[in-house]
Amino acid sequence: MSWLGALMAPPRAAGPPPDGGSAAWLRLAAYWLVCAGTLGLQYTSGLLLVELLAEFGKGRAQTAIVGSASTGVMDFFGFFVGDVIVRLGERSTCLVGALLAGLGIIASAHATELWHLYITFSIVVGIGHSCALFAGIIVNNKWFLRRRAITSAIGNTGGAAGPFLIAPLWGLAVRSLGWRGVLRVLGACDVALLVCAALPLTPPPPPLLLPAPDVGAQSASGAPSVVGATPPVTAREVMRNREVRRLAVVIGLYGLGSWVPVVHLVAAGRDQGLSAERADSLVLYIAAGSVGLRVPINALADRFGRRRLWLLVALLYALVDLVAPFVWGSYPLLCAYAVLAGGFTGGLNSLMVALAPEVSTPEHMAHATTISTATLGLGTFSGPVIAGAIFDARGSYVGGWVFAAACLVLSALTLVLPASLFGAPGHGELRVPAGSAWRGCAPRGEAHATAETSESRVGPVKAVSIGVHQ
């Protein structure tokens, strides 16, 4: 076996997720590449929007569907990707996603009507990116526990690679190749990047994923044997967990507000009289903020509580959105807004995937993650379209930005609503002691929760104790 094969091999010792070591860091690097090939392209949808407005002459709402629906499908299809990953594994799922995304992008270059792009770019590319992205997310969550939020943030900085590479060259590339030629090049690059990222995407051995083995029993070899394991569950069963339902609402509302600047800020800048070069550069500032603030936000979340940071950052994001219409006439202030919007979006996107494991058992983690991000997909699809419709009706983006701010406020407030509003406790729900539930969490250390499981398909299952790291 080569040194690369040895590096990619998972550790042999049983125990909790390794949270480090060459094998774990290699998976994080693969996740970074996945984000570069998926989120990196999605973050540049504002550049494509301007070209499509000129090409097809449709309204902002209709044209915004192309980019926002691609992101929405990417997130929403995660609901189904959980089952695909269970059957195919993370590596194969990512490879399927790479093929679909590349084909969809290249096919988009041949669109002659706007609705053709709804199929090729919005649906096909969205599904392909969903398969690749969630394979990376699940692998990262399985390899890291204590460092889950910050490693998610580090991996998600790959999403800034697209804007950093594409935005400076976009104008020149479009003038030389046309937007159709640019899409052909991007399609080929996306396939190559995601195929490389897929190779190391393998989880740790199953014993590393079990929350609390019963070490009282031993096998014939003298090694501890794990009892109380449950068979695979479905997404419908995981939805019985009311905290998963709450998280889905929180993230859906966030999606409605967060993706409005990503899709519409370049067009808004041009509406305010900015040159094409200056308006396009706003994508760079969004990416810079995503890189610069993503890791600090999630480092603070690991230290002081992930839910508390979500509440704080969502409210700050809403405040910045309300101020934005008053600074559109100033290019420096608009750049500052782009940095904050990119940073808050990046930070909350990374924090989002670290929250799902806190409200579900490890066996339910994949489905809990994909259920919550499915509602993100509905939000990221609908939010920019609604903002575009407001522009078409009023000739201004002010109402769209106010709408985005309101959604972010509602996302934050949903965290402090009584849990009873989301139904009765369900199968696999984590019971967190008072003071460390959704209303807040212990600033340091671990908040221990009990995962209560009812009778499953194989009979009574013993409850297990899980340490939820904050």
C-alpha cells in the first residue's frame, strides 16, 4: 500500500471521533475542495444574473430563479442525499454529484430560452452539487466532534475560492468567450475538482461513530462489545424529533434572508450607477468576508455556545441589512456591507451543519443534517425570487432587503420559542438539562444529554448517554 493509501486509511482504534490526525485532516482538505466546487460556484450566481438579464430580457424575479433555485435545489435535495449516502457511501455519492454538476453546467451553455436554464442549471447542477456537498458535510461531521464547528468553518472557506478566482476574470472571460464559453470551462473544471475531492471521502470505522458503548460486556477476544445498536432509521422517523423540526424552521427562515445579497447585490450596485467592474468586485468582498469572519464566528461558537452565536449573528445580520439601503450610494460603504454580509452568511452556513448533531443521536445525524438543510433550500430559492418580485413591482431593492432582515430576526427568535410549539418529544430526541437547551448552552465543556429511544423495529433499545460539546 502506498503512503497515500496509508494516509487515507481510517484509524484502527475504536473510540470517539478522532478530532485530528493525518487521516482526519485529509478528510477536512477533501471537504474544502468539495466546498470550492459547489459553494464556490453558487456564490458567483450574482455575476451570471447580470449576463442573463441582458441575454433574455426577463424580469429580476424570473431571472433570479436560475441562481437561487440552483442553490435551493442543492440544499433541499440534501433531504434525499442522506438516503443516497447510506446506500452508496460518501465517495460514490460525491462522484455522481461531480458528473451531474459538470453535465448541467455545460448543457446550460446551450440554453436558448430562460426556462432551459431552470432545468440544466437550477435542477441538474443543484442536484449534483447537493450530492457532492452533503457527502463532504457528513464525512466532516463523522471525523470531528469537539472541533466540529471550526472544522466546518475551515472547510467552508473553500466556497470563497470560486469568487476569488472567477470574479476578477469574469469580465475579461465573458468578453473573450461569451458567458456560454465561460460556462463550458467552468463545467470541465468543476468535474475535475469534485472528482479529486471525492477520493478521500470515507468515514471512520463504525465503532468510532457509536456514542456510548457498553464496556461492561466483552467479546471472546477480550475487547469491549457494543450493545444497544439500532438499525438504520428513515428521515421520517428523525422528523419525529421536535428539536429537529425547530432547527428546520430556524434554518429555513435564515435561508429566506441570507441569500438575497448573494444573488442581487451586483445588480443593485449597477442600479446605483457603479461601473461593471466595481459592481462585479462586490462578489470578491462577499468572498473576503466569508473567509475572514467564518472561522472566528465558529471558533467563538465552539467556546461560548453554538446556539447563542447563531442568535447573536442572525440579529446582527438583520441590523446590517436594514442599514444597507442607506449606504448604496457609497462604493466603500457598499464594499463594507458586502464583507459583513459574506461573513455572516459564511459563518452561519458553517454553524448550521454543526447544530444538527446537537439535536439528534449519532445514528440520526445524517438525516437531521439533510432535513434542516432541505428547509434552507426552500429559503435560498424563495428569498431572492421574492426580493426580485419586490424590485419588479416597486423599482427598488429596499423592500427586498427589509424582507431579508425580517426573516433573519424571525430565525433568531425561533430559537427562544417554547419547545412545546414544535410538538411532543419524539424518537431519538436529545433531552438537554435546563439552561443548556435551545435557549442557550453552557459556555464551556460539555452539556450531557440523554437520547431517549423508543422501541425500534428490532425491539426495546437501551438509552445511551451522549456528550454534546459546546
